[in-house]
Amino acid sequence: MNPLAFFVIFAVVLAGMEAFAWATHRYVMHGWGWGWHASHHAPREGMFERNDLYAVVFAVPAIALFWIGVNRWSPALPMGLGVTAYGLIYLIFHDGLVHRRFPFLKSPKSGYLKRLVQAHRIHHAVHAKDGCVSFGFLYAPPVRVLKAKLRQGA
């Protein structure tokens, strides 16, 4: 496969994963999948929470794309890499930076990363299935907008 095509497919999938993550978080995790996700809106006891099962579920399509890309259809390989890269970014920033599962990462004092952390903390201000704001992760609306939506009851 042409390296430029490989990179473009990878980049498009990586960027598109934010839309997929937003929709999954909004309509699955805060919908019919709340049974697993509720653990993420409660204080964590121990190293893992039931919500971590979503990582296992989301790994299956990435693994399938790798296999398909190597054995059947080459464009599936950069797709699998894009899904996996998003998962790694999510792991580092969401689990590590925001939820402090990697305590060696320091909380950002300013800039876009601080806004990501603030947006996710505003999301967690609601401990219920309904009424939350900010369902994406790599795109964080301005904090003032999220606070206004939260006051309005989302």
C-alpha cells in the first residue's frame, strides 16, 4: 500500500474515533450500557471498575481490523492502527491524566489539556445516567459553555 494512503486512512480513522467515542459514550454508556458505565461515575474501589470492560469490547474490532489488514484487505491495517492509537491516547489522557490512574502524570495548569480535564470533570459532576454534558474526549467545548449546559439540565 502507498505510504501516503496508509497515513491518510490512519489519520481519518484516528480523527473519526472521536465522533464514534462521543456517540458511544452518549447513547450506549449513558443509555442501555449504563450498567457497566455507572461504575465510572462512582468512586473507584481497587484498580479496576466494571466500565473497564468497554476497553475489552472496543479492542475486538481493532484486533479484527489488524487481522483483516494483514491477511485479506490491506486498508484495514491502518484502520486498526487508527482505532488503537485513539485507544492509547484515551488510556494516557483519560485514565492517566484525568482519573489519576497513573499518578506520575501532573495535572496541566493551563491550555488545552487543562480544558480537557475540566470538561471531563464537569461531565462527572453528575453521578447519574441523565443530565451529563461533554461526552467526547479529545474535543472539549469551552468550560463556560459546559457549565451553562449543566445549569440548564443538559
